[in-house]
Amino acid sequence: MSQSYDRGLVEDFGRWKEFSAGMWAWVFHKFTGWVLVGYLFTHISVLSTAVSAAGNTRAIEAQNDVYTVVISTLESLLVVRILEVGLLAVAVFHILNGCRLLLVDLGVGLDAQDKSFYASLVLTGAIVVASVPTFLEGVF
Amino acid sequence: MAERYSSFEEGGTRWLWQRITAAFLVVVLAFHFFLLHFVNHAYEVSFMASSIRMDNLLYYSLMILFLVTATFHGVNGVFNALVNQGLTGRRKRAVKYVLVAASVLLIVQGVRTANAWAGISLF
């Protein structure tokens, strides 16, 4: 049975000490969502260098076309690799918490929604830590 | 029963499409990360390697669908977050058209990029 609650404004972050697991999940999901949509636009912009590179067969074969040069230069920077680890953390949390939201909307596991939020956090941490060596490979 | 925290109006069309695209994106975003960071590595990226992947029609179609669903999911999420913050009336309509225009530009540019790799010259 559905019930309505006066949850107040979650947007009023001055109340953060009162936040429950569900509210933190909402805040993190929204934050990671904003980061991902911002990244999507940046990602397509950077990849668009492929449009300029296309057709220059000689440069593509020599791997000195504008796309390859831009991407390999970015990937040679430690700060970019660290930001990629951050992006992974953001994406993994958004995916795991998204699965949790799909289940909650289907009415599955409502009683354990706080525990599934903590599980999303722990699993995100574990996946990100385990991925660090792969993400930093070749940069040093 | 737990409280319901969501920026979406429960049962609305925007909510439903957000969930449908989410179910697709959960799988494809994980695949995208896995393929481009764990199977292939960041330091190996080249135009030729991207071209070889995009030459496969199944991969090309999946990436175009990924682009469209990710754009919709992201922009719909932003729009609903703003509506949830109290955006109404003329400002709501203006934001909607700006977001639709940004989405169209992003999708067109994404398709042009995919076509550049696949060797398709449409526009």
C-alpha cells in the first residue's frame, strides 16, 4: 500500500545530518547523473576529432592522424587516467544504484532498500580499487 | 514502508522511458567500459583500432543505439531534476527546447563520428 510522506526538501542540503540512506542514494544518483551527462557531451566532442582524421589514410596508417594523436596525448597524462578512475567510480555507482532503483520501482526488496544502497557503495569501492592497476597501465 | 525519493512523477511517460533506457544502459555501459578499458587498453587507442570495431555492423548499430539512449536518459534526467526543483511555465518550455536542441546536436555529431570510423560518408 502506498503512503505519502512529507520528506521536506532533499535539495536543502543544510539538512544533510538528517539524511537517511534513501536520501543519500538520491543525492549520489543525482550527482553521478549530472557528471555522466556532462561527460557524455565532452566525450563526443573529443571523439569528434575522428571526423577530421577520416580520409587521411597515410596519417591513419602511420598512427599520427589528429584523432590518434589527441587521444594518445590525453591518455599519456596521469591526471587524465586518475579522472578516468573517478569516471569509473561515478559510472559503476550509477549503474548499481540504477539496478537498485529498477528493483525498488518494481516493488522488489523495498524493505532492504537501505542495505542495497550500502551494498552499491561497497561494491562500487571494490570494483574501482580492483580496476586501478588496469586504468593506470602504461602511464608511468 | 520506505519513503520514495525520486525526481520523477511516478507512473508518468518520462519516468517509464527513463526506466526502459536505464535497463538497456546498465548492460551496454558496463560492456562499453569493459571493452574499451579491460579488453582494449587506453594506451592502445588509435583511429585504425576504432575503425575495425565500427566496421562491424552489429557493433556500429549498438553504439548508435547507445548514443541515442544515453542522450535521452541523460537529458531526460536533467529535465526532470529541474522540474523537480520547481521549474515551470515559460522557463520550463525554454529549457525543454534547449535540451532537445542540445540532444539533436549531440546525436548528429556522434553519428558523424561513428560514420568517420566506419568509412560511411553521409554528411
